[in-house]
Amino acid sequence: MMIDLVEVAERSRTGVKMASRDWELGLFRKIQELLKEHKLDFSKAEEFINTDNSMADAAFQAAVDFIVDMGAYCISTGRIIRFSEAEVKDAIKAAPKQIVMGEGKDVRIFKQGKIEGREPPNICPGHHAPFTEDLGMMVVKNFAQIPRTDFLEGFNFPAVDGVEILGPPLEAYASRKQVAYLREGIRRAGKPGLAIVYYPISTRASSFLSVLSQECGLRSTDGVLFTLLPDVKIEYDYLTSAIIYDQHGFFGVNGAFGIVGGFCGGPDGAAVESIARTIVGWMVYHDKIHYPGVEHMLTLTATKLTFHPINYARSVVYQALNRNSNHIYMEWDIPSSELCTEENLWESAVRSIEGTINGANLYAHRVSRPRMNAGQTPLEAEFMIEVSDATLKAGLKRGDGGELLKKMTKPLEGRNSAPGKTIQECYDLVHHRPSAEYAAIYDRVKKGLTDLGLEFE
């Protein structure tokens, strides 16, 4: 039987007390132990996409072993939440393979893809980014206009009604405004029933619960971002909110990628952590959609363009989840280069190709360290979809796709992240189209991909 969230709360209150630093060091030691036990070493991997099913299965088993041996850590109480092997296996079996979201004519079925599958992936094209309040509603409308949109995530902003957002009262008020902008933006796009996902203005339960309203807030067919913290940690406010939202039928979204350079170690350790965070996110928050994978600190800090063996590690994560569970997962398209640059679109193309081949749905193209109003435009989301469709049309398998990624990334590897423009400087939100400069950049990158063998409609 799937573990109840009330039981998770009880264990977070009564579990063994431990200092956060001791948990982190224990996590490092356990993951290194599991890497040796399961013979997981990505340092010599030559492929960009894994083709060895046994490698994916070993990584999944290592993650299960981690959860059984270590559990999860509650930062609010400083206690360990333990799970039995039977509870972990029951949870894996209970995870849904598809969910229904939205309502009316805008209902969508969001599901787990297939490795080397033939069906187009589900799409969340945008947000999870910072925009000023004056642009919010127009940005939402533009992303909702993208035909393949399955759901839209919210956005954050620094001030509401001209007042800086500080403290629980304003955080709760700003949260309600965010959902109002989402609701009105999708209505103006002609998709009033489209599913939306609340992006936390803050992690306080008061912010989450302020938007819980079938009439003017989130509907039960919408979702909420309940991300498990790095190093397999949870916190009380998320758990509090998850208990309430779960009872009303909302779906949760979990950010579950492992970070190379953190306590999990290298790409192989980050892969194990990512799989574990996906499973634990389902167990402690009942998250039904996840964006797992592996990211390098250089990408997350927008320092340099970094690919291999990070791509390989991501493919192991996706394949492990696909082969051993029903978990619905997405690839987060987060290039380190900024908007209106060729580098940004090339990085996006890499993510779209690898995600599609590995059975991942595609999630919210956004610059990894976005400046205000400079995280995304609809052009990158539409490009992401076009590249995915071209990948399916070419019938790329894991081996061929990996060879294509090698060619694509060779001239990009190690480059500094390219500076770019704001959405106002490179995109016309009134007419839903890029600037002439950005359109020319888009055409050049598509031409480059065509020269490499992809065909676009």
C-alpha cells in the first residue's frame, strides 16, 4: 500500500535526529558505496546517449537501495524519514503512468513517453521564470497560444502593485495575483480550461494555500510545484501544502535533477540521486510529474557550455525511470546562454533531441540564470517542439542520436555562455513573433540542423 502523507509527517517528527551536515556527508559516502557496488562509473563513457539497458537498471537499483538505507531528511525538524523496502517498492508500483489535466475542450492527457518512441512528447512550453508584473498577463497569453501546450507553469515577480514582495502577507497576495494572471492570460488565448501550475512565490504554506480556490484560484485539474530539495531533503511547508492539495486531487510537479559538484559527487552519483529524488518526491509529496536528470554546476551558474558526460548521465536517469517505473518525467530545457543567441538555440536543440529519444516530455525552455524579463520567449518553445518533431521524423535511435549530439556539441563544448537580450528587445508580444534579428538567428540554426540531417516541416 502506498505510504500516506500523514504518516510521512509523523515520521518527520519522530525520526532519528541528525545534523544537516552529517546527513550530507552520509549521503556522499552512501552514494560512493553504491556506485562501487553496482559498478556505475561514467568517467569513461564515450556515448552521448546510453545504449546499455543494464546500466540504466543498475542505476535504478542503486537509487532504491539508497532510499531503503538512508531515507529522506526533513530540514524543518532535523530528522530522518525512514522507509522500508516494501514501502519503496509499493510506491514505485503505485506511481501513475498518465494523468488527466485541464478541463472542457482544454483537457490533456499527460503521460510517460517511450524510449525511441514514435509519439510526440507532452509539452509545457514556458514560465518558471521571472517577469515584471506589467508583462505577466501578455507573456502568459503568448505561451498559451502555442498549439501543443499541455500546461503552463507560473512565474515570479519582485513587486506587486508597486510594493516589494516581502513577508507572508505580501507573498500570499502576490501568489493570488500570479494565478489570476495565469487564468486571465489563458482565457485571452482562447484556452480557459488549460491546466496551470502554481510556481511558488515563497515556500511558506500560507502562499500555497492562498491560491486554493476553485472559483478564482487553482482548480482541482491544475497543479502545484512541490520540488524535493537537493540532497534528498524535504521541508514542512511543502509537506503541509501537499497534504491539503493531494486531498483535492491536484497534481504535483517535482524538480528532481542531480547536480554534479554537489554532495552526490560526479555524473554517476548525480544520476543515482536524481532517480532517488524522483521516487522520494512521489512518496513524500505525491508528485505525479517530475523533471529529473543531471546538471553541471557550470550550466546552472551560466558559466560555460557543458555537455558530455552530462548528456550520458541524463539518458541513464530517463531510461532507468522508463524501464523500471511508471514515473512521468520531463527534460528541462535550460541552456546557459541567453536569449537571441545562436548558442541558446543550439543548446535547446541538444536537449530536445536527447529528451525525445529518451522518452522524456519537454519542459519550459528557460535560461539557466535568467535576468528579469530575459528568461524565455515563445520562439524557443516553438523551436523546441520543431526539433523534437524532426527527431521523430528522422526515426533517430539512441546510437544514431548520440552520434548526432557529438557533432552538434563539438564546436560548443567549453564555450563561455553567450550574453543576450530581454524579451522586449527580441520578441513582439502583441503580434506573437520574434524580432527580425532573432528570426534570422533562428533560421541560421535551423539551417545548421538541416545540414546535419534533420528535416523540418
